[in-house]
Amino acid sequence: MEREMITLPVEEWEEMKGRVAALERQVMAIRLRDTDFLTVAEACELLRVSRTTLWRYRQEGKIHTRVIAGKMVISKTEVQEAINRGLI
């Protein structure tokens, strides 16, 4: 593979570095956010309940789901709080 060298003004280079850094921060935030949530299957496994039981918990307001990037997820913190309060 042949390498090519491109020259550009320092200001443009600094702007590109800033954009890349901003993208890295956004990706990290998304990764951290995703790890704070459980999929429905993961929540069922953690709680040792069926999808139907999890659906009933949602209907009863014991836990709440959110849709992130087209996936239904449940906050790990919220599940732990519901367990601690004896709701589930």
C-alpha cells in the first residue's frame, strides 16, 4: 500500500484534532450509557423471571423501560432500587 502525504494549515489540523477528540468523547459516553442499562433479556435473566412477568412489572409501574437506539432497555439502577424496596 502506497502512502500519501497531505499538507494543510496548522489551524485546519487543530480543528480536525478537536473534532476527532469530540467524537471520541461522544463514543465513550454512548458506551458508558449502554453499560448502565439492561436489555429485556438481560433483565429477565438477572431477575430470574419470564418476559411476561417483566411486562407485568412494567404495567404495574414497578420498573420503567426506555428505548435507546431502537432497543428497549431498563436502567440497572432502577432494577436494583425496585429490588431493594421489595417491589420485585
